[in-house]
Amino acid sequence: MRRPAAISPARSPALVLAASALLALAPAGPAAASFMPDEPAQVTPSPPGPPSPSAPGPAPLGPAVPESPAPPFGEAFTVTADRIEYNSLARTLAADGHVRASSGETVITADHLEGSVDTQEVTATGHVTLSQGLTTATGTLLTYNLGTKVGRMENLAGTFGPLHVSGQAIEIGPKQDVVSEASVTPCDPDHPFYKITAKKIVIVPDESFTAYDASLWVGGVRVITLPTYTATLRGRSGPSLGFNTLDGLYIEYANSFPVGDWRDEYRIRLATTTGLSAENILSERAADHLWAVDLGRSLVQDVNGNLFNIDRYSLDLTYDRARLPWVPIDFQFEAHGGSYRELATGVAATRAEGIATFATDAFRLGPRLFTSASGRVRYDTYGSGQQRTEIEGSAALTSPLSLWASASLSYSGVAVSGSTPFLFDLINPSSVVSFSYTYIFGGFLQSANANLSYDFLAQQTTLGLNVSMTITPTTAFSVSSQYNLSSHLLTEVDYAVNVRCDCVTVGFVYRTFPQSPSANTLVLTVELNSLGNNVTF
């Protein structure tokens, strides 16, 4: 009978091994081995018996008993398989059948795996899978270092978050991944509505990917081929089309890329009503604040949700939220200055603005009662000679009645001194107290909310209702309304639909004003799901 060989401690980097006993004449069972670089260890056979007379060499592993292990200096990795053999002289292992090797978040599965204990280099073949978090890739051959996270996989096909990537091979590195003869799409990989193919795609984690000799395919037709194409892995990138009451029908393309320590974001839109427009934002984060230079046309909303097209050339400074040292209040400051032109009115003027925002913690007043408050001070001065100061404050009492229901009582007030030449930043004084109740249903009827408010300045009472539904797993619908109890008039009804179909997302928002139908607005967007997501090991 052949017995497992004993593995003696070594002065060179060693491992801790653990495995099920596999005797030559006994039924075969699964084996497991755990490895810790730079840690001496000893493995003894079980059941106990005399040492094997054979020279050290490949042998099935027996149960491991660590002998006074030293503190680890590397990250352990574990291998499980139907059978594992270990060569004590070469310090190599071979595993066959349902192989699984793991180190931290990295998991490799394969039919066969060979590796070195000292270098942590492994080679896997047969139904190979490499996984890290939301990133999973399959291939036919993988060479990988479990310590340095550097490797290569051939005949790649993988899911990287929401994206599907395939290629002849991928070179995996700590700072970038390189896929050769590559294809990437957020659509169904078997029948993609659109995809990008390239000779090579270089992926920089959390930044961008660049495709070389890149072709864009839509509906199986090659639309364009570019020497290089770069897409951001931060935020939205790619084409979209839609409709709104300001621009009419439009098609738009957005993207961003790093420029040294700065980031450049751009957007180009061609619309039936407003024609060709573009916007470029160059920004840099420095310590606790963000600088940005905004040039071009922006689509903005006022406090009531109305859309405005603004041509702006501005410098913006935004500080991160900071904690005041002596009170439980967060503070944030931002400043903006530049030239603005409002397309709806034709008014153009320079504007300098400073905004200071305050917010308290949520304080517990009872087992089911919390309170919080916030405030804002805003000052604007315009090239037209006008000036304006706005002071806003709000406070709320909130009670989580159950896991599904909550109620709140709040007050908000706005005081305004001075005036503005624009409509897009117009703010009117207000003093409103409101009570709201929200219930979460789940399932088809997701949630419902009722809000009753009274405006002390306008002396008007308003009842608001909102219902959100999930029609299908990919279709959401909501409707909201405002009814003036003082005038007995229905003042506003809004509808919103969001549909995701494979790699296309359609959004529809229709705001209606029964008493002023001419003010009704429609916003429709159709977006190809962005390639701007982190697609890297």
C-alpha cells in the first residue's frame, strides 16, 4: 500500500497544506489545500504509519497539521479539487476535477490546474472561469499570479458588471487590462443591438477604456470606424435621442476623458428646434474642492421643474461638505461666476453667485420620532445692476410608523430681497407647512404618498397624491397630482414611464396643467445603455 509522503519544514518560503487522505487502494475523495507564502509548516499523514520509503515526489495529500506557524507575510490561497498532487522538492501542485482556487476576492475554476507554491503562479485549462466581484470571465486557458493579480486568458468571454466583453485574449494587469480582437456591448451578446469591435481595447480601472481601430455596429451594420475611440468609465457616455418642448426632436452624444489631472466632459446635441449645440465642462478636484469651467449650452430646471436652455461661460467652485467643529451641523459652500444667456427670453448678463448650505444631524426625540433642519443663504449680483439675497430654512419631524409606513410634519420658508433679470433662477417668497404620509407596498403597487400643505403667503391649501407601480420587471410607471382645496381646482397631473429593453432605456415624462394646457410639457428620452461602466479585473 502506498502511503502519503510527509512534507518536512523548509527554510525557504513554505505553505500550510490541508487535504483529505487519498490512499492508493482507498476510494478517491475530494481534496483541499490551503497555501500561505513565507510561512513554515509541516504536514503529517493520517492514519499514522511509518514514513514511506519512497523518495519525496508527487504524492496524494493527507490531512495537514500546521506546526507552530509563524505570522503570515502573504495572502493565503486555497485550492480544492477531486484530486490534488504536491511535489515537495519542486514545491508545485497539480489539481484535477472540479478545481477551485481562491485568494481574497479572486476565484478560479477549471478542469485542471497546475501551480507553484513559491511564486503563486497558476495555469488553468478546461472550462476556465476567473471571477472578481461583479467581473466574471470564461476562457480556454488562463495563466495567473494569485499574488500580483497579473495574468492572461485566451478566448475570453465575460460579464463585466452590466457589460459583455469577448476577445481573443485579455492581458490582466494591476493598472490596466488589454483585450485583443475585442468586442464590447451592454446588450444581449448573442443578438446585440449595438456593439464596438476593435483590434485592441485598453481598460484603465475607474477611468476609461480606449478602443483602437474601433468600429461601431448598430443592428448588425457597421456605422463608423475610427482610429481610436475613448469612453469614460465614470457617468454616462454614448449616443441618445429624445424629445422635449424646448429642443423638439434631438440626437445627442456625450463622453469624457482625462486631461492630466483634469477631466473633460463634453456633450453635442442636434435638435430640430434649437439646431446644433454643445457643452464642455473641464474640471479638477483639488483637496477638498472641485474647480470647473463650463462652456456652452446647458439644459437646466428652475425650482418648479420648468426647463430652460442657457448659454453659459462660467467658472464654478464647489467645496465638499464639511463638519462644523463645535455643533452637529454640516456646512457646504459653492461659488459661480460668468456670462449667461437665457434663450427663452433673450436676456444676457453676467452673474456672480455665492451659496452657503447648512444641515443638522437627525436627532431622536422619542422611540419613533426624529427631527432635523437645514438652511441656505444665497447671494447674486448681475451685470444689469440688479442684486438678490435669498434666505431659506426648513425643519421636519419624522416618524417611521412601521417597516412600510412613515409620516412627517415639516415647515419651509423662503425670504427674498432684490430681483433677477432671468427666469431660470427666479425664486419667489414662500411660507409652507405640510404633512405627508408614505406607505411602501412592494410588488405591483410599489408605493403611495399623500401630502397636505398650506401656504401662509398665498393662503392656499393643496392636496398632493403620488402612486408608483412596477408594471413588469423592466417597466416602471408613476402618476402624481396636485389639487387646490381653496379654489377647488385640479392644478397639475404628471405621468412618468421608464422602460428598459435589453440595452435600450426609454424615459417618458408628461406634465399637464388642466387650467393652463399651453404650459404642458413633454420629455422623451431614448438612451443606449452606456458603455461607461468599470469593466476591469
